[in-house]
Amino acid sequence: MKRRTETFASVWDALADSPEQAASLRARAELMRQIVRIIKANGWTQTEAARRCGISQPRANDLLHERISRFSLDALVIIAAALGRRVSVSLKAKAA
């Protein structure tokens, strides 16, 4: 019995059920990575990060462990704003 191997353009395409979901995962992952970078660069504990982000300590734990499925894009934008950052969005044409 031969198995069929599927290939994907990215890990997000492999995880998502649709190209739209993959795009959401990609955007959330990038924003989350940038927020985590800010927290780590400042050397904040989870408790301090939670306070500065306006979230609970368990939620900060999820953030620092990059549990993407637990955060909407809206929630991440609000966290970024709490850290004094402005989020900008750009659209790019899909590669053919």
C-alpha cells in the first residue's frame, strides 16, 4: 500500500483547512512573534508582561509559549496597543 505524500507551500497551509485560515494563522503568528520579542527584550517576567499587556498571567503564559490558536488577531492588536505599538497591515499580491 503506497501512501500519498502531500506538499504545502508553508506550515500554515498544512495546518489550515483553507487558504483564508492559513493567512490568518500567518498574520497572528507574525504579530505574536513581535510581541514576544518586545517582552523578552525588556526582560519582563510573565507577571510583568501580563500587567503591561493588560491580560492575565495564564494568558501571558499562552502568549509567551506562542499558542497561536488561543489568540484572535483582534486580541493581539489590543495587546500590541497596550505595549504602545501601532499595528499596520499591508496586502501583497499572491505569488503565481
